Amino acid sequence: MAARHGTTTTGREPGPTGPDGDLAAAVVAAHGALRAGRPLVACLTNEVVVQVTANALLAAGASPAMPRHPVEAAQLAGLSGGLLVNLGTVDDVQEDAAGRAVGAAAAAHVPWVLDPVAVGVLDHRTAIARDLVRRAPTAVRGNASEVMALAGVGAGGRGTDTTHGVDDAAAAAADLASTSGAVVAVSGKVDLVVAPDGRSLRVTGGSALGTRVTGFGCALGGVVAAYLATTPPEGDPLVAVAAAHAHVSAAAGRAAEGARGPGSFAVAWLDELDAVTAEDVAALVRPGAAA
């Protein structure tokens, strides 16, 4: 876990999601911090979704930077509030850039997010992802098959599509969180977010149309990095990651109400990322590992 968050990986920490805390208030505060902070987020992401991710971050309330050159990626990672490493179209340049950027982020105590796209399906990216997860990401987010493969208990999905449900990955997510020190988020009909100390949150809402739009999940990784960027040292990364998922999910649910299909949904989703309120976000987050 990045040092700036001050979270240990053993024991049950008191905090906003504990018995004496107010989960809704913590989520509202996380949303407010994002909107007030407008953090710079460096995104090493795949070439298919660069524009989608940048636009989603702008709409959600952050400022995106999309470095490509390894030297610039490292410099931006150290200067940014948060970093996303997405392995969707990994090549030699991105592999080098990711390694350098993660090193710079660690040195500057910048939180970073690993999105292990299609891990388990292709051997080379799986090896890269497993190396990166040993370098203490603040959060890991993916679908159920990706999380299971990264934890070493599955062979991956069908390309970028999952072949498992969220609850199939619950044990793997908990194990991966415990061993890596990262908050692990599993996306699905009801998202599961697990902290290294065993606490968990669920995020409801969303729309199946999100699975028919390129870059929806990849953009979510950037929004997670943005929420982590504005989490104070004494804050709770578990809440930040869940709030990011709920922000994207709330926007998707609202966008789907008037959408005629994937195209109109994609446009409306950007509008709703800007329009959703803190209360909209908080309404979708609840405690517990059960679906």
C-alpha cells in the first residue's frame, strides 16, 4: 500500500467503514475531495481507450495526462496525484514506461492503480502484471476472471470478457489484497471491493450497456486513481475505491435511462459523470461481502 495512505495490511483498522463510522458520510467526503481537488492523474493506458479515459476523468472532476514515452511517464508519475497502469495493449514501450512510472510513484508516495486487462489469457502480459503487483499497487481493479488469474487461481476469461461472476472471485480478491497490500476491486453486476485487512464493500447500480462500450472499465481505473489521489494520508483507500466505482456506476445507471443503445449511452454517460452528486454516489455503496 502506498505510504501516503497510512494503512497497514494486518488487523482491523477503525475508520469510516467501521462500527463507529458513517459510510455514507465517508463516501460523500471522498466525492467532495475529488471535485475540490481536481487531481492530475497520469494514465499509462491502452491505445484503444486513451480518449475515452481522458474524457471520463475530465467529466468526473480530474485532470488527465496520457504519457507515452518512458522518461516522460516516470516524470509525470512523480508529479501527479495518482497513476493508472493499464495493460490493455501492452508493448515494449509501455512495459518500460510502466516499470519506470511505478518506481517514480513509489518514490513520491503517489498512489497507483493496476488494471490487469486480459491477464491469464496471454502469458507475456500475465508475467508483467504479476511482477507489477509485487511492487505494491494501492489498488488493483479488474473483472472476476482477471482478478482470479492474477491471484493464481484461474486461467483468465475470454479476452477482455470475464467468464466468472464476482462471487467466484471473492476468495481470490481477499487473498490478493492480503498478499499485495492493495485494495482489490472486482467489477460485475454488483462490484466487490476488498481491503488488505479483510473489510469489504459492495457497489450496486450501473448498466449492462457499459459492457457494450469500449473503454468503460478502463476509464473506471482512471477514476479510481483520481479518488485515491485526493484521499488524505489518514483516509481510507477502501472507501476511495468504492466511491470511484459508485461514481461510474451511478453515471451509467442515469445514462441508461434515456439511451437508445450503446452509442447514445456512451455520450450520456460522460454527461452523467459530470452531473452525479455525492448523494447519488453514496447511495450505491454498502458494507458486506455478500451479494
